Amino acid sequence: MFDIIFDRVTNEIPAINSFLLCTVCSLIYGFAVAAVYMFRNKYSKSMAVTLVLLPVTVQVIITVVNGSIGAGIAVMGAFSLVRFRSIPGNARDICSLFIAMALGLVTGMGYLFYALIFLLLSGAVSVLLVCIRFGEGRAHTIVIRITIPESVNYDGMFDDIFAKYAVDFELDKVKIANMGNLYELTYHVRLKSASMPKELIDELRLRNGNLNVIISRDKRDGEEL
């Protein structure tokens, strides 16, 4: 029995060395993906740690189930029991996760050089696109909340003002406030320039009787898929 165990361990030594090499490369690639993701980006610690560990996790699974249909089905069944819950992410988060998973798949198959080429190309392109601000629109999207008396007809009340300063605008929501005495109108407005014209605020205040006017950045701008 001990001879059988010794022979099996001896035969697995080359495979163990390859496994360790793939694991180390996966960890290095994971750190590289996380570094690219954090470059000029808002991120959380959990997301950065996930990107580091995801390639090596996928690589270990692929290495174990490679060539074994039964093991692959067992792993698929085990992972189907897991329920993932997380806060919504933006497009860059999802893309980084896919890149990390792809690196884990490639290293798990043993193609370490191909994984390195893919990492260098995807990382260089990602950093370049961030540096040149690729895809950023010239128009600046903001949210304007305007309070008006309930006796005023709000339909088209501010259209002429927005037409002077905005590329386009849309009345998104009407809310009843102060026991029905006031309306709160929510507009999504794309300004013609990134600056906030003081004249726009002044004209809105004159039109709504100097009631509340709240202006904030549209958080949906550039974050959704």
C-alpha cells in the first residue's frame, strides 16, 4: 500500500510543480487586474480583493475539472447552490470581473503566456481609454428639483428656460409636498457646457417664486450599461 502511495506522489510531482506555477501566475495576474481597475476609478476594498482572488479561484477549479466530465458536473452542481448578493455595479466593475475570470480560465488550461498577452493588451487599452477620457460626453447631465405652488400649471412652465441652457431636458417626476400645497418637479437636464450657469438658477428662482431649487449631478450619467 505504501509503495502505491509513494508511486502516486512521485508521478504527481511534475503536475504539482505546474499547478503551483499556474497558481502563482494567477495571483500575479489578479493583482495586475486590480491595479488597472483602481486606476482613476472609485472602488471598494471588497471589489479590489475580489479581483485579486478571482483568477486563482477560477484557475484552481479549471485545473481540477480539466478532462473530467464527472468532476465538472459536480462542481457545477455545487456552485448552483450558491446565491450571490451584492450592490449594483457599473459597467467597468462588470468588465473587470469578466477579465479576471478569463485570466483564470486561460491559466487553468495552462496557457500562461497567452494569459500574459491578454492581460497586457487589456490593461494597456483600459489605461489608455481612461487617460484620453474616451466615451465621455461633452454635455453635463444634472438633476434639478424645483418646488412650485400647487395652484400653478407646471406643464411646460420651465421649457423656455431650459431651452436656452440645455441640449435636452425631461420632466421625470412630480411629487406632492407640504400636505398638497406644493409640487416638487424633478427634471433631468443635459447642459450645453460643463459649467453651471448662474443665470439658469436665477431664472428658475424668478419663475417659481423664489421657492426651493435643488441642483445635483445625475449619478446615472455614464454609470449604467
